Amino acid sequence: MSIDIIFKIAAIGILVTLISQLLTRWGRDDIAMITTVAGLIIVLLMALDMVSEFFQTIKSVFQLY
């Protein structure tokens, strides 16, 4: 695992926060909420990929399959 995934997650967080704040100021609270949820789902999918890679590594280290 490299450090660039942390930077990607931070960049997504900053971008989603910025877009959400702008949409809230423009009175588009519903779209701001959808943007926030979409950003959360993207980060969770990235984390899910990392967890899957972790379990594959564990299986190969202990020769489970």
C-alpha cells in the first residue's frame, strides 16, 4: 500500500466539501447531500478495494487457498 491512496482520499474529501458548501450557499441543499453521499460511496469503494487486496495478501502469505 502506498501513500498516494491517502492523498486521493484527502483530495476527494476536500473537493466534495467545497462542492457541498457551494451548493448549500446557492440553496441546493438536496444536491449538496447527494454530492456528499456520492463522495462517501467513492471513498468506501476505494477502502473496500484495499481490504480485498489485504485479504488476498493474507491468503497468499499463509497459503490458505
